Amino acid sequence: MPRGLFITFEGIDGCGKTTQAELLCRRLEDAGYEVVFVRDPGGTRISERIRELLLDRQLREMAPVTELLLYEAARAQLVAEQIQPALGAGKIVVSDRFFDSTTAYQGYGRGIDLALISKANELGSLGLRPDLTFFIDVPVEEGARRLHRLGGERDRLESEDRQFQERVRKGYLKLARSEAARVVVVDGLRPADEISQEVWQKVAPMLTPRRG
Ligand code: TMP
């Protein structure tokens, strides 16, 4: 069975990862690759419905384990319905967040035991692991500034306090150190086109040449 390439983007809210994921998709498409761009949580009918629950600011009473299981449930559906079929067809899948978000937010942020998180991630991802992950790192104040500039209301996770966001960022940095072969730390304070160039330099060697 052919196997495409699975690339994920991670970071705290407001880090610029969505912009970078979109830039990479455009570049891959321009180079002739078939690309599927998804967001986690989301990307399927069921996962988008779960996303609404997860981000609803009114649902303040949500218990940490409920939150964890909902993220995993949304992800399982996304993997089964979108990611696995695309990879099976040899396509490149780019995802805005994946299971590292759960380690950072529910593990380091909420304080759920990391061994439990790891098991939950294994289940929710149906055993799938990204080939390459970009962690776009910005200081918490910068992420907050960018969210503020974008305007609009903050969702349930974005409304968490600064200490929470700090734990999430530190969690990402630890995770990146422990999985250095897969996770690339990118300085998110630089101009978007420079970051995009750095991303491309990591991705390009992993691509198989297009036929025809
Ligand atoms: P997004 O706005 O980047 O799409 O992500 C939605 C929010 O969900 C964001 O604040 C991070 C959070 N999140 C988790 O807490 N755990 C997870 O596993 C994922 C995928 C996202």
C-alpha cells in the first residue's frame, strides 16, 4: 500500500501555525503534489460537532478527562475518515494540530498524567504518528497580542489564564526535546516568509519526485 506523508503544525494559540500550514500546502500544490489540509479538532462532520462542544465558552464545567476524551474522539474520526484514506492514496496530509496538542494542553496544561495522555493519544490517533511536526514557538505574550489583534471572542481554551498558556508552551518545548527526530522547533517571531522557507527546507528532502 502506498503511504503518503503526514505533516503537523503545533504551537500555542496565536503562534501563526495556521498561516504556515496554509503556506506549505500552497507550495506543495504548486510543486504538483496532492495535498489534504485538515484541522484537529475538526475536518469531519462529527469532529466539527465535537469541536463546537470543546470550544464553547459556556461549558465551563467540562471536566479535564471529558475534555481529553472529546479531543481523542474528534481525532479518531478525523483519522478514520480523512487522514488514513488520504495517506493510503499516497497524498500528503497537513494537519493544523494533532496529538502533540493533547500532550501540551491536557497533559502539561491541565495536569493529566502524561502516561495516561500517551495511551489516550495512541487510541485517538488509531496508532498513526506524524512523519514530521513543526512547533512554531512564540512567547505567551506575543501569542496573546496576536489573538487580540485578530479580534473576536476567545474560545474556551483561549480564555485560560497566562499560567496555563505558559505550561502549554513549556510542555511543547519539553516534548520537542524528547522527540527531536520528529519535532522541529521554529522561531515564530521571524517574518512569515522566512519561517515558510525554513519549513520548506525540512519538507523538501522527504518528498518523492512527481512522475510525469
Ligand atoms: P485551534 O484554534 O488551533 O484550531 O485549536 C483549538 C483549541 O483546542 C486550541 O486552543 C488548542 C486546543 N486543543 C487542545 O486543548 N487539545 C488538543 O488535543 C487539540 C487538538 C487542541
